[in-house]
Amino acid sequence: MKLVVGLGNLGRKYAGTRHNVGFAVVDLVAERHRLEWESSPTEGLQARWRAQSAIVAKPLTFMNLSGIAIGELLRFYKIDLPDLFVIVDDIYLELGRLRARPSGSAGGHNGLKSIISALGTEEFARLRVGVGRGDRPGGFADHVLARFEPEERDEIVEATGRAADAAELFVTEGIVPVMNRFNRKEDGE
């Protein structure tokens, strides 16, 4: 069984923000496959993708505590680390760029820090979706908690679609095909 998790923060205040790109991606996967969100036996919303033996999930914790929910889901469903795929925003990637990796550091992302801490390892696949650095006076926190500008919306909608494609490919074929297809800049990312 595979576990695909999009990171974000719950509530209307955070809906549509850069930090919630992970939620947007898993929402799109659920919509494409007509998956119904249901309560999880752990701290998360889940949608079971029975045809593909996968679970798509959104932690009900805040971003900085995502590791708790993900660790519980992995243990409850007895899912191995190589079958985990986490989708997050990344301020160090240009808007719309995707970067998949089989493992790696948190790179300053608090959601990834929480997961690494909870799991005790960096050995899990992740997809970073570029949301740009921005130049807000309040710094990075204000940038990731802001909504996309009107001139950015088409690009992030397109990137969210490609990220959902990447999540689907991970479920069927694993991380290597995802990296081969979505990490190439010449393909528009």
C-alpha cells in the first residue's frame, strides 16, 4: 500500500495559501479519482484509493506537527517508508517548478522537519512544489502564508496539476519514474 500525503494548514485562514499547495495537490488527486475524504483512525483526513491500493491523506495537525499524523498513519496501516510520498511547498524553487527526491534533508521546511523527527529518518520520498521566494517585508513566513497573486494563479494551477500527475505516477511506478519525468526543467518546470 502507498501513502500520499499533502502538507498544509487547516482552516479558512490558510485555504489557498502558498503553504497549502500540498493540500491542493491531494485534493486534486481525490477529485480526479472521485475519492471521498473520511476520518482517519489517526490525526488526519484520508481518502482510500482502492483501485490502486493507496491512501491519500491530509494531516489534521498544523504543518509543524505533520510528522505525528504521518507516523501514526504509517504504523496503523503498516506502510513501509519507501511507499510514503510527501508533497510540500518550497520557497527556494521558482514558482511552478517541481522537484522530486527519494530522500533528503528538511531544507528549512518545518513540515519536513516534523516528519524527519517523528520518523527518525530522512529516507522518504517527497515532491517539492515551487512557490517562489517573494519579497514581502515580513519575510518567508508572511510569504508562505500569503495567497498567490492574480498573475501567478495560472502557473500554480498548472503546477498543481503536474504535481497530482506525479503523485499518481508514484503510486503506480515509484519515485524513480517521478524524478525522471518531473525534475527536468526543459519540460516547463
